[in-house]
Amino acid sequence: MQFNVAQLLKEPVGSVRRYAIEEDIQALVSELHMNAPLAGKVQFLHTPEGVLVTGRLRTGFVTDCARCLTPVQQRIEFELEEEFIATVEVLTGAPIAVDPDEDPALLIDAQHILDLTEVVRQELWLSQGLAPLCRPDCRGLCPTCGQDLNTGPCSCYDDEVDTRWAALRSLLHNEDKEVS
């Protein structure tokens, strides 16, 4: 996802370019199992410091449910808004002083190439969520036998009680006797 922005940087501040993106990004995030290409539209706006990139992108991937480990298909849609900073004057080729604390992923290189790869990779990781579920009421797996509790109850019954909770359990049994 590299774009040569030399022509845009030669134009007046405020000039705009629009691009449609449809790209296979499996190699970009090899840990995720992508099942749809990255697609959407981006806009490049020439700013006094470089190029402001805005846009809306979408894709899909398959991951495991955080509770029962069944495959879950997820759709991701996210918005980009990042300013990329020029490092070389486009007309003269003279280097431009850049703040050393500036994120290297947000720099336009000496050949005037703006690379969206790292920004998109970070957005994908942030957009995926912490604990994807196959459904909101997923019951997960039995911690003892591993049975998927969404398909039915398991045959094991754990009557083992942590001794720290034994006093509370005796109160529960006493309350049941009083109610009857």
C-alpha cells in the first residue's frame, strides 16, 4: 500500500487525491486468518507539513471464540486519519528537518513514497477486539472435561468445594431447610 505523492506535494496546499483500495493483506497480518481483501477509499490532502490521509476501510477475518474456541467470522471496518510528514523538499531535494520523536511509520521517504502498511496493520489489531465471541450468550467449555456447553451439559459434576467457601455453602444449605 505504497503511494508516490510527489505530484501531490508539488501542487498547492489543499490539493486532494482519492484512491480506491482493494488489496490482499494476509502477509501483512499473518497471525490473523483473513477471509476478505482490504477494501475502501482513501483521500490524500496536501498539508503544509506533508499529506493528511483519511478514509474508511473494511475487511474480514476468522478467529476463535474466546469461550468455546469455535471459529468466528468477523468483519472489521475502521477509519483512517493520519498525517504523514515529508522528509525531503519535492522541488529541490533538500532534506527537511523532522522531529526525532516522530513515528517513522508516518514519514514520507526520500523518494516521496507514502506507505500505509504499518498504519493499516495497527488499525487491524486495534479493531479486532479483545475477546471475540461466537454469540453473546456463549457458555464456553467445561473446565473439567472440555465439553462445549453450548451443545449441552457435560456429564461430569464437580462437587469439590474450595475449603475457603465451605462456611458459605453450609449457610446456603441451612437457608434451604428453613424455607421448606
